[in-house]
Amino acid sequence: EINDDPLNPISRFAKDLIAEKGDETPISWLHRSERFFEKLATPDVTVADLIGDVDPIKAANLKLSYADDRVIHFGMIPRANRCIFVINELPDLQART
């Protein structure tokens, strides 16, 4: 889900994969067309869309606590790790209280 640096992974998935496969871990190159994330700022955009949120259904299915990082549904900004992320029409975002 996250574009990890193979020499310094941050996600549990990448850390587990590197621990399991070591130097044989497959590494893929992201084409420039895959390195750009864009979100149009509309009134219905939420923090969960941008940052992410805990997925209670995934937690229940995997029988994990909400504190476990495997139950996080990553939003657009974490998925854009090591990429370019742009929010268009930023003034149109609604202030939240």
C-alpha cells in the first residue's frame, strides 16, 4: 500500500517481507506516471480520505486490536509516500470543527 524505501521501510508489510526474503526481496520501479497523486478539494473530502483511518471490519476479521498497525486503512497522503501529492482547489476545502 505504501511506496517504501527498500533500505529503510516504514510499513509492517515491507519490514516483514524484507525480514522473510532478505536480499531476495523483489523491488519494483515506479514509473513517473505512478508517482503523482491528485485530489480535488470538494466539500465531502474528509481527513480519513487524506490521512487514513482505522478499519474496524478488518480488525474484527483479523481479530486484532485497533492499536495494531495492520488495521489501518491508509489515505492518499501515506500512499503517496516518495511521490508527489497535490490538492487542487484548496480554498474549497470546508473547515472542520
